[in-house]
Amino acid sequence: MKCGIVGLPNVGKSTLFNCLSNAKAQAANFPFCTIEPNVGVITVPDERLTELERLVKPQRVVPTTVEIVDIAGLVKGASKGEGLGNQFLAIIRETDAILHVLRCFDDENIIHVDGSVNPLRDKEIIDTELQLKDLETIEKKLQKASRAAKTGDKEAAKAEAALLIYKNHLEQGKSARNAPVNEEDAKHIEDLMLLTQKPVMYVCNVDEGSVVNGNAYVNQVREAVKNEGAEIIMISAAIEADIAQLESYEDRMAFLTDLGLTESGVTKLIKSAYKLLNLITYFTAGVQEVRAWTITKGFKAPQAAGVIHTDFEKGFIRAEVIGFADYVHYGSESAVKEAGKMRVEGKEYTVADGDVMHFRFNV
């Protein structure tokens, strides 16, 4: 899973990334490593993993991870290659979701690139650049489809009709993710990796006093995006930077409690990104290793097994499944079996979030 952090210069984007890069300070067991100067890997915080570790006492624990990419500040004209435009847009194309940071705080000491704080204008600048790039991509494919449709190619005619819907939608300043198309139409853009097709989360960077209930800027953003099907979260990059300075987990939790918060903004962000991408976690648990695995919601048991190894999917026989609540209630795998709470599931079983699983396979 890869999320790209985008936003105009000076909105708090890099501060947020730097807090992530010091993510050992965010939770008890929450490491981060930098792959490139602007790419990091951070573990997904999951209390269930800690609980399984307590019960199983394994030799090692392997959490699931998210890759975070800090994408260079975007400016007007990026779609035409201004600033780091082309490089910036190419990086976004490789991500699964966009974390769009909006400045929702006043501070005369931090200059805004456009002279005043206006999160809706900032949002529009980035939206427009992404939409213009998508329009360019759509138009290239539309030209080919139109030529083929003129020769009587029925499939090309269908593609042409679908692409025209997207073209008109983008020309109205709207994003591809909420274009009025059916599943059949959407197939015609799957290969294009459109930037505005990606799920988006708006990260409202607020002052310390607004981190619990928000402020007028956040309300403006909520109203503007209510029909987008997007997630909105509030984070104070300044608070996250303060948390990152605290040494112990206990100090960090005490600091958050004083502010009326139950978890850090970074933890909230990662969990929300997971939800945004329609991802769930299942676990494998044994004395050698307790491990979290990321799958898309709706995966059948063989697909989930394939995440561990393709051979598991090819030779899938059955899955032995324990619900997380049952595992905790009975305290061990053997106790669950004795209570008759371990289920044997076949190829059609849809994996549930938190399932603890063993796979039987034969290759």
C-alpha cells in the first residue's frame, strides 16, 4: 500500500512527513524507515497484534506496513510541467491513494504561497492540475478509440462513448472518481491510472485549539467535499512534532490525554488510509511468528492465502479460522479448538477483518 502526501508549499506537508519519519515516537511499536529521501515505510498500528503477541509469546512479531511518499509541493501549471510538475504527477500515478494536506490554521509567521489562508482555493489548485493531466490522458486514448470506432469496431465505439463521459466530466472541473459511469464504462479507463480516480483523504492541518472539534476552515472543507465520498481527518502538525520529541510511550499518551485526544494524528491518519483503500487485516499466529497480513475487503480464503505465497492460493485445500474475539476469549489456539470454536472453511469463504488463520495447501 502506497499513499502520496500532496499539498501546496507551506501547508504542513513535510512537517507531517517528518513526524512519520520519527514514528517510533507515535506508538509503542511503530517503526519507520526511509527508502529514498522522500519515501518511508511505516507500520500500521493495530492493538490486536499486541494482544496476540501477549497470548502467543512468539519469537517475533511482523506488522503490516504502508509506504508514504512526500511529493514535492505542487504549483499552478504542474500539469504543463511547471516546477517539478511532470515528476510530481508521475509519482502520484504510482500511489494507491492521495493524502491531500490543506492548511486550516492562521499563523502570520508562516507565509502562505498565495498570500492568504484559503483551503478551498488550495484544494482547487491541486484538483485542477490533476484534472488537466487526466484530461490530457483521456484525450489521447479517445483519439485512438474514435479512429477505431469509425472502422466499425463495436468495442472501440463503447470505449469512445465511455471516454466522452469522462472527458465532459473533467472539463467541468470534476474528478474522475465521481464521474457518472457504470462498471462497464469504468473498464475503459482501468489502464490509464487516472490521478483523480484515486481515493483521496483530506488532511486538515489545524492549530492546537482546533484539533478536537475543528474550525471554520475545516467546516468549509467538509461542505465542499460532501459529495466526493472522501475521508476528512484533522491533524495538528505542530502537535505531532511535539509528540515526536517525547521519549516514552507513557509520556506521549499523557500528552495526548491532556489535549483531549485518544491517539496521535499519525495513528489516525494511517488507520483512515487503510479504511479509505478498503483494506482489512487477518493474522497468522504461531510460536515462531505472529504476523498481520493486508488484504482487500471481500477477498476469498484462497486469495488471502495467496498474499503469503502464490503456492498457497494455487494448492489451496482449506482454511482453519478463529475469530479474533474467540482467540482472546479462550486465550489460546488449543483452548479455542477444545471449545469447538475453530472453523474449517473452503474456497468460497470471505475472510473477515481480524480472522486468525492457518492454510492447508498442496502443490
